[in-house]
Amino acid sequence: MKKILTVIGARPQIIKAAAISRAIKNLYSNQLKEIIVHTGQHYDDNMSAIFFEELEIPIPEYNLNVGSGSHGIQTARMIEGMEKLILQENPDGIIIYGDTNSTIAAALAASKIHIPVFHIEAGLRSFNKSMPEEINRILSDHISTLLFCPTQTAIDNLVKEGFSLSTENKPSVDNPHVYLCGDIMYDNSMYFSKISDVKSSIIKEIDVENQNYILVTIHRNANTDDGLRLNSIFNALTYIQQTTGFDIVLPLHPRTNKMMDQLLSKENKALIKENKKFKIIPPAGFLDIISLEKNASLIITDSGGLQKEAYFFKKPCVILRPETEWVEIVQNGNAIIADADQYKIVEASNQLLTKKEYTFPNLFGDAKASEFIVQKIIDCIN
């Protein structure tokens, strides 16, 4: 039986891994052994441990316990830990997800000792190299053996960078194979949506009405650690709440909570504290997030994952970044890029809330991406 390491470290990667683990368990358990490695990049129980239990993902066999630190320190510790582990386990390949420090660290450690790297969510580009995630995803793509792209745009990006779409001859780091497979988060969202309907009671718990609130998430450093940007976002949110009458539901990332306390103006703090329609809640589990997404009127976020999930559940989305990897949803009119500009956020929200006709073409596959990915990995390592 062949053996692979699945490397995760951030909350979205834990969720993505659920789809692959499910496919292996249901269809390929006699051909492939999966060993899950948690780098410890997100070490808060609310951000990681709850997801393993909730999504029924196998508990990681290893945890590198890297924790927080500067990009250099964190990545270096991960590379050191991953190299030791890879030499110990001698896997036939290693699965990485997305664009975090865990992603690039695992890719570097594996590629330098000639272990094939399989990159899920390959080909995504923001074309903004000031983002650490952009550096991580570009470098990971260029040292991977199999590149699994969620959209045609991702395929096109790789072609522009010189990748061939030929899948002749055996794949290797010098002859990588690129596949359009669809998005495994679409797999997960459709699978867990039904479970969320039964198990999540978040709407009742926070006392909001379906379709009568706006879901907001803010977690990127560029927004949380800049007082001007953070206050601009909250200026917009308080204005939107006051003019629409909608509740604002904000599951609060720990870093955002800390930075709000340090950087928000007294006026914004007072407006939020005094307004009962501002529902600030702890980080929500995945099943609760799905419920909040499905029942919102609008989603305002700087999260790449929530941008997609808004589309999956047919919700308009305001993007709190100057660019997005998911250009398709903007081009189709389902999302608007507003960055942290108070007036653009308000304008985009009003435009999307009053828009009558939306279309949601099938941009992200058939909800069977994970099965396709696992089969291609098995073909590669046999």
C-alpha cells in the first residue's frame, strides 16, 4: 500500500483536507494510507481542534507545534520539522493545500529530498507579491509534480508561467502534470450543507432572522493591523447597519479582536458597543459558518474561502481587498472589490443588496474534485 503525507496548518486547510480524507476512506482505503501532519501554524483550539471533531477528520498523527512567529522563523521551523518527518516516514508523496507558510515549508522540505509534491489549489494568483500568500503559492507550484487547479483561470495562469498542459510521460517535478479538477471546497460545502441544516443552531443562538443580516469576516493582516483601514471598514459597517436596518454578524478572529481593541477609534468602539444589531461572536465552526452564509443577505469579507462559499450558496459578496484570486465571481457580477475604502464598501453593499437578477454558472466543478485528485495521485505514485 502506498503512503502519503497530508500537511495542514491553517483552519481552511483542515476543512479542505476533509474532502480528501473522505474520498480516501470511502473509495481508496485499500490502495492508499494517509498520514495527517499538523504544523501547528494555527494553534488556538477554536481555530483548529474543533474542526477535526466537527468534520470527522482523522486526528493528525503528528503535530509540529510550530506556533506563531515571524514568517522566517515560522517557515524555518516548519521546514526543519517536515524534513525530519519525511525522512522518518519516507512517504510516496506529500499533499499541500493553498498558500500558507505550512504549504511552502512542506513543499520545500519534500522537493529537496525528491519526494513528489501534490498541490491542491494550484494556479491561483492575486498578482500582488506584497502578499506572503502570493509568494507561497507561486513557489509551491513551481516545485510540485501534480498541480490541481480549481478553475480555468488557474489553468490559464500556469500556462502564462510556462507550464505545459501535456500529461504524456510520467509526471515529475521536471515534467509536472496540470489538471482542471474543480474546487474541493465545493465538494465540502455541498456535503456539509446538509449536515449543517440538521446540526447548526447558530441562527437561533445569536437571535437573527434569516435573510435579515449581513455576515462579515475580517482577518487579513493588511486590514487588522492598519488603524486607518480597520476604522474605514468599521465606519462603513456602522453606516450600512444604520441605513439598511440589517444586523451585522461578525465572527471575530482572535487577531482582529486584539487589533480592534488597540486600533479602533473611541467613536467606533462606542457605536459598536451601543448597537444591539452589531452581533460580535466567537470564531464559528464550519457547520455554523455554512448556516450563517446560507441565510445571510450579503457577505462582506477579506477571506478567499468565504468569497467562494458566498458564490456556492448564491450570495452576493463585497471583497475587503484590493484584488482577488477568484476573479470569476467578480466578472460574473456576484462580487465587488471594495478594498478597505469606506465609501466603496457602502456603495458596493447597496449595489449588491438592490440588484435583482443574479446568475451562478458552474465555475467550480461537479463536487467530485476530491475523487479525481486522489485517483491522479494513485496513478502518479504507482
